Amino acid sequence: MTGFLRRSAQSDAEFDPSRPILSAEGVHHWYYSPERKSFVTALEDLSLSVRRGAFVALLGPSGCGKSTLLNMFAGLIAPSLGVVRYQGQAITAPNTQAAYVTQNDSLLPWRRVAANVGLPLEVRGVPAREREERVAQVLNQVGLQGFERAFPSELSGGMRKRVGLARVLVTNPNLVLMDEPFGALDAQLRARLHAEFLRLWSERGMTVVFVTHDIDEAVTLAQEVYVFASRPGRIRARIDIDLPFPRDVEEIRYSARFVELSHRLRDELRLANPVIEEH
Amino acid sequence: MNDRTSPATDSVPDQDPALRARIEQGRRETIAAWRRQRQWVWVGKILFPLAFLGLWQYASDRWIDPFFVSNPVDVAIRLWEWLLDGTIVGTAIETLLSAAYGFLLGGAVGIVLALLLGRIFWLDEIIRPFLTALYSLPRLALVPLFIIWLGIGAAMKITLTSVIVFFIVFYTTYAGVRDVPASLINLLRTMGASRFDIVRKVILPSAGVFMFTGLQVSVPYAVTGAVFGELVVGSSGLGWLLRRSQNNLDSTGVFAGLIVIMCVAGAISFCVTMLQRLTSKWRMEVSAPVM
């Protein structure tokens, strides 16, 4: 019963655990910028692949194209040149196998918590009774039981994030695409959500691609980090984060290896993105 | 153990009784002052219109010739007569229906077009300059054209009303559709939602506030459209009633007609407000404590 949305029958047939779940091959992206009155290169000859079950961070300053790449994986943007694949197949339409999380919590303010969490199930035509069950179960997992009937505006920022997380988990996704999901939170709350999310990731065996500009966040959570250079956006380095799991998100930042890795990432970022006085 | 600065008076058993009494008295006085103020507002609400009517009644025949301003008693008598002989019901229903049909038609077309142009960018670029050009026309200047096309009956009034309502509802709803956060739409797309799903689950609720503002604002304009049509050429309805009274130099009749028009606009406005209450509960609950 729990696996009812995991995979379609078709992709089950060609399921191959050794094949990367996501890949980008020679991706370029250009778009017309009305301000500059010319085409801008957002991504330049970018290739990477994400293996099944991995926790990958895309790290870079704003405007480096990391969100554009994430949107390509979500099937919201098509690359101008090159191809992005999900389970080996080119992504040409919104990727409904992926759960997509944005920086703002993106809850529908006119829907109560339960209706927000149940939205992806509703869109997929899951019957109301089953929907209710799944929603109750997942709200329980994120510690929001009893808040089913609240409107998002009645919740704190942290609770809204949890609702967003519940909405991701309710479909049992293979793949979670996150665009700075813990951006606008205070440090303690952020650490708590980091810990909870890491636990959910290891329990469920999902693949996570995570966009961030925060070095510490990338080292705390990810198994591998792609460092982006901007203007035009491209990958500068790929760095393995060999810190063992399970990680204690509060303690790990004081370990020598953590410091070493975050230093290294910062150096890469600096080299890739020399400071340009602009604004 | 007595903390004299503490405001928590109710639950402290060993508090100085004199202090306690003083605080209790202060609390009662605060509440009483608030009540008195509320009462005065209510008295004012009733007195102000009464004073207005009284002044009108007094001034008429003393300061101003009643030929121009009539007086409240005569207007009330006239309304009563019209109510008895069926004039009000007949004309008001005529005007109300023209206004309501025009309102529904103009509102529906406005909303649908706003959804289309708000979401389909190339269509928007083609169509909207054209609409903007039309918008610059005073709608009432279209009356001669509508009379040539449709005669002087209900069709003309409904068309005029719907054109007036259309522009108001279109522009407000369009602003609402453009205001929908792209992140919400993208979210629904990644869930595999159809275009229809996106409109129904995101765009309409999100743009709803703008849409209802447009509808609410256009109610008096809808009545204006219907009444204006009747006033110029109609042979029935409240506008016609006004014109007949004017032709008879009957200011009492004109005032009575204006009051009926207010009631008609009030009726439509009430319906829109009720519909809005039903559909925007989430917003009401947020703003309720502030009120």
C-alpha cells in the first residue's frame, strides 16, 4: 500500500540500480535578457550524473545557474542544447516522479494544512479516503499531528517548512529536488530540520539534489558537492564529502574533517567566482 | 511577596484588598468607558441621517423652494404610492435584471479573458494593446452605436452594462492572475497537474481577491449602465421613471427614483459580498482578530 506511487510499471521494467537516476549531458542554456537586450549564457557545457539514493548539493553564488539546472531536472525548463535524463530517459515534460521544493514554502494559503499536504495526491486522482490516511501518517512523521485544520498563515515559519516537507514525503518520491529549502530560517530551527531531513532521507532511500549557496549546509548534508562558477554557469569542481553517516548536524561542524572540507569548498568558490563589484 | 507592579490581579489570593478593589474599579471603568463610546457611535449612526432628513424637511419651503428639493415626507409618500400601484416593482425589476444580466455577462467575459491573457503571454502581447485602446473610449459614448445595432430595449441596456463591467473586471482580474507566484504554478506542474487543475487550484483562488474587488467595484457601474440606457431612450425601468418625473418637473419623483436605484445597487452588492464570503474563508479567518 505504501509503494503505490513509487514507480510506474513502465519504468519498473527497465529499472537498473547501477544506472544514474539523473544526468545532464553537454547542457547549454541561453535566454533573452530584456535588461541587457541580449542573450545571456546561463549554463555552459555542463555534464554531471547523480546516482540512485545519493544526496547531492549544487553549491554556488546566486545567478550561477544552479537553480536553472534544478528546474531542468524538474522538467520546468528545457535546455537550449544538450539533454537532461531521468532514469535514462530525456526529460521533456514536468517530471512528476520528482518532488520539488522551493525556497519559500510555496504552501497554498487558501488551503488548510491537510489539503496542502494532500495536494499532490489530489492532482494524481488518489481517492479521498486513502488520501486522508496518507496525509495523517505523514503529518505524524513530521510532528504536525493536530494541525490538519490550520491555515498556513496560522503557523510559524518552521511549521510551514514541515508542512512543505510532509507534502514532499506524502508521494513517496524517488527523487527530491530542493532549491534552498531551509534558506530563511533561524540557525537552531535550521539545524533541527537538517537533522530531521537527513533521518527521513536515510530511512526512505530517496535521491536528493539540493541547491544552496551555504557552504556549511552543503558539507553538513551532502555526500557530494558540485561547485558552480558563474557567468556563464558551469561546474568548477566535484568534491566528495566523506563524513560518515548518520551525522550529528550540531556536532559535525566542529570536526577537523568538516572544517577542512568547508575550507576547500570556500577556496573553490573563491577561485571560481572572483568578487566583482557590481551593485 | 506582593509584587505591586504585576498586572496579574485575578489569580493572586493574598493580595492587599484595597489595591485589589482599586484595580477592579479601574477595570470596570475602562470597560464602561469603552461601552459608552460604542453607545455614542450607535446613537450617532441613527441621529446623523435623521438630522439630515430633518434639516431637509425644515429647509424645504423655508430656505429653498420645494420645487427644486421636494422634502422627505413627500418622497416617502411617493415611494409608498409607487409601492402600492406596482410602479416600483415593475421598473425596479426591469432595471435590476438588465443590470444583473449585463453584470454577469461582462464579468464572465472579463474573468475568462483575464485568465487567458494573464497566462498566455504571446496572446497577451497581441490582444492587450487593442483592449487598452478600446478602454480609452468613454463607454457611454458607445450608446448611439448600440441603439443602432440593438434598438432601445433590454438588449441595448445589457450590452452597455456588460461593456462597462467587462473592463473593470478584466483589468482587476488580470492584475490578480499576473500576481500569482510562479513558484506555486511550477509546483503544481511538477505534481503533474493539468492546465485546468492549475487554474482551478491555484490561479482562481489566488486571483480571487482581485477578481472580487473588480466585481464589487463594478456593481454601481452596472446599475449606471442600465439606468443610463433607460434615461436616454428607454420606455421602462428606473431610468425611464426618472426621465418621466423630470419631464413633469416632479423633483419628488426624481428623489424617490434615486432611492429605489440605491436599493437595487445595494441588492446586487449584497449578493457579491455573500459570494465573496463563501469563497475566501481563508482570508477572513486571518483578518478576523484584527477587527
